[in-house]
Amino acid sequence: MNILVLNCGSSTVKFQIIQTDSEMMKNGTERCLASGNCEKIGSEEALYSMKATDTDGIKGVRSLKDHREAIIAIFDWINSGKTGIEGVNSLKDIDAVGHRILHSGERFNKSILIDDEVLQGILDLACLGPLHQLAQHKGILACREILGKDIPQTAVFDTSFHSTMEPKVFLYGLPYEYYERYKIRRYGFHGTSHRYITNKYAEVTNTPLDKVNIISLHLGNGSSVAAVKGGKCVDTSMGFTPLEGLLMGTRCGDLDASILPFIMEKENLTPAQVDTLI
């Protein structure tokens, strides 16, 4: 079967088409048939690049006013009959869609088939990560509109791997009412990466998953650490947002909370202005 994998960011859409089935998953022989991305969505000069594996593909500049238009552009390319994608001649050859979703909150603790209730749940959690969550919600709607409800769509959450952390780990030293009222707590991110590392370690070392005890590192422009015990996350460096933890390319990482009001007072900055510093 051919799975379209979509990752909608605040101003981007990245995609791959993966050929897979249960036997290929078991043997590790899944294949990437095509990949691409759209960037600077919302502008008249958005960038796009799409290619079948081992081909030059296409790239260029065009107007893409929103994520729906970006996904339509990807679908038009798949439908063009000129892609060179092995075994995929049109959208009819796409069997399912998988979406990377930023936030599961406390509502979802695993990947899940998307129905109307799940779709609403994803939207309800937008307050915890509005830039990405709203874009991903739009991506699901666009796929449903174009492909129809009969094509299954699944949500894979970036935070759900960390849902096994205990309250003594995920609660902050703030009045408990803020957790009850606003769900302010440590959620952790990069969960899809840490889950993959955990499962891959179990596979290559022939260790039962419930015996895997490792420190997992996700290192890049954004970076995080997770402690895994018995195959489950017990602690992680990122918190309420991906800002917490390690020093990163565009994120300050851990910071003494008193620094921000100090800078605001000295520089006469608004909360919105100081937010750009971190």
C-alpha cells in the first residue's frame, strides 16, 4: 500500500509517499517513492520542490495563500501523470494519509485514526501550539475534502510518547490551579523521534521493548533528551513548549524565569516583544 505522509508546519508542508505493508514493516524494507515540500506558504513567492525517488523532479516559485493551496499543488503534481512515481499514477493509488500532529495534550496518548471527534480534539488543543496545530488541522480538512472520507487518515502526535511521565515529573512548581485550569505542565516534544530511537534500539540489540533503558538524544536545530525506562518515557528535557531544555538553533533553552521580567523592565518591552528573544 502507498501512504502519503504529511507534516504541516506554520508556513510549510513537507510530504513523502511511502510504500509499505505489514511484511515490509517487519523486514524493514519500506520504500520512499516520492518526497517534497512547500515553503513560505502565505506569500506570492512560495517555494515548492517535488520529486519521485531517483528523479530530478520539479521546483519553482508560485503563489500559495494557505496550506490548502499547498496540498492542492502537491495533489495536482501526483495527478499529473508526469511524476515518475513507481506504482502511483494518480491520487487513486494513495491508500491512506498519515499526519504528524504537534500536540496530543492529555487527550490522546497514541497514534489514532482520525474521525470527526479526533478532528475536533486536535482543534481544541490549538491553544497549546497554535501555529502548527491549526496548520495541521487545515491539512486534514484539505485531504478529506479532496480525497474523500473513505480514505483513512491517521494522526501521529509529537507529544504522546511522553504521556507516560508521572505527575512528579511533568508538574511545575506553580500553584496547582494553573494545571487544573490551563493544563500548564511539561508535555515534551520530538516524541516521534524518541519513540523511533527506542524501538530501533530494541530491534538492533534484540532487547525486549519492556527491557529497554536508554537516554535518547534528538539533536539538530531543535534538540531534546528523553529518559526511557522499560521502553517508556519517564522524563524529557522539553516542557510546556519546545522552548525548554537544551540550547538550540533558535530557542534559548532553560532560562531563569526572573530574567524575562528583568529585561522587560529594563528595556520597556511588552510580552510580545520579549517573546521574540527566546
